[in-house]
Amino acid sequence: MSQTARTRPEASEQALSDAYDTALLDLDGVVYAGGNAIAHAVASLGTARSGGMHLAYVTNNALRTPDAVAEHLNELGIPTDADDVITSAQAVARLISEQVPAGARVLVIGGEGLRVALRERGLEPVESADDDPAAVVQGFGGPDLPWGRFAEASYAVARGVPWFASNTDLTIPSARGIAPGNGAAVEVVRIATGAEPQVAGKPLPPMHRETILRTGAKRPLVVGDRLDTDIEGAFNGEVDSLLVLTGVTDGAQLLAAPPQHRPTYVDADLRGLLTGQPEVVEAGDGFRCGGWTARAGSMGVSPARAKSGASGSLELAGDGEALDGLRALCAAAWTAAGDGTCELDGGKALARLGL
């Protein structure tokens, strides 16, 4: 797919909850972390919903069932039905069902979310490589998943059984920090077998297809905290995205983002759904947002000079809201990078913003 590289965050005169019919919200790092609601999430989602925006929760975490996720969200004070939850388990189950006979056995390495999704597609979950499975599926199984489960998957995959993964996120946010995700577990089986799984979750098309099929969204806005799953998934689906800075992405990663990782909008948290988004405009040889102006420094790197090892920095002048400064820096960095990754040092500029 060919798309024009985004060179700055976009503006919106309308609140995003009015401009889009459906918010496709990631969960971990956006709505909650380690099971606890992130600041401002409950109130912001309630206001967006009361204004008519449909809220759908789209997660790469295949451990829990939609019923369990909905129950958790309701406990947090976010009214949710199971039909509002779309998981990578559902996406991978549909992918498997399109490639194996109805009623086929599938070796499950993961949690109950995978088993429920497979049964929904008329497939039979099994526990052993000796149960004659037609496929192996691997999804996040939580911190207590026994090591022997990876061996079971390896035995079947080594015999030539097709291998599927709900997602390949290497990390997952928790209340205590960043923990290994399903991608780390997938690497264990990959190392043991040399095989490659078919992957369904974000940022790949099967997950976006599952989401649109289940929500019927006409003008969706993807809301996430990860550039390599949420934002790239929106890019692949050719829909707009909002990055919130409540999860794993920091300012330096955002400035260095290649085109497929550049969000349409950037905000601190889910309160960004309830407001418009400020305009980033050209200002001389830089870019202005609010009271801040950002530019590639006098040693800014062109693509040709970058090949020769030249380096430079991003400069920031002015005052005001930190997020406006970050948006201006994004414009300077992404413009300098073009279709590549920005190599300019933004450390001092980000430190000035406290990011």
C-alpha cells in the first residue's frame, strides 16, 4: 500500500468524539494499566458515549474473553457489553477457521479467551500435540503459563502443523511496569522450530477486518498507546488515529516515527477525545503550534547527508502547553525525515517540555 507520508499532526475544529462515529480503543495502556483505570479514562469515555460516540474496545491481549473484559470495564465504571469488545483471539480464530475444516482440532497455547473464540468458530480446542490438531494457536496466557506449553507447541509445529499467533507484541504494560508479552512467547517457539506463524492481531489486516465486521464503523478513530500496533494498524487500515501518551510510547519514539507509525493526532490521555486538535503551521523554516516553534537545527540532516553520517538536532523556542511543543517538534522531525526515520536529536527539546 502506498500512502503519502504524514509530516505533521492534523488539526480538528470539532471534538474528535463528534468528528468520528466510533472510537476503536486499545485497552492496556489506554483505558487501564495493570487492571486499574488510567487517570481521566472513565470520565472521558462517559462523556464521549453520552455525546453519541460508539465505543469499541480492541485489544491484542487474547487472554480474557469479551465477557470478562466487559465485566472488568463495568467494574471500573465504564458501561460495556461483550459485543463492544474485539480481541485478537477472535481475529485469529476467524483466520484459522478459513483454513481448516469445520470442527477441526486446534492446539491452544494460551488462555480462555482463545478457547472461547475457537468454539465460536466451530473449532475444538485441544491441549496436546498428540491430539492430532489441524492447527496450533498461541496467545497471551498470563504470567503463570507453564513453560511446558511452549514445548507442546514446538512439537506440533515441528511436525508441520500450521502455526498461528494472536499477536506478536513483545511487551505488555502492567501495574508494576512493562512485562513480556505474547511476542516474547512466540519467539520461544520460533527459536525451537525455525517456523513462522500467521499473525492476526494489530497491526495486521485480520484484526482490522474483525473490528470493522463486528462494529460496523463508518468513520472510525483508532485510539492507542503503541506506534507499532495501534498506529500502524490504523495506517494499514487507512483510518485516522489518536496516540495517547499514557502507555509505552515516549516523546523520543514519536519524533523518530517512520510514516506508518505517525498518528493523525497526539494527546496526553483520553481527554483528547473531547476536544478539537490545534493546528500546526509553517513558521519560517520551522513549525508553530500554540506558543511553541520547532525547527530542524542548523545541522539538520537531509536524506543525502544522512547517508554520509551527518547528525543534527531539533530546536524549540517559545512557551505554552507542553503538548503543543511536542506537536510542533513532530512536524519538524517528520518533515526532516520524509519517508524515513528522523535521526535528529530531540533530547534537549523534549527535556524542556518535561517529556
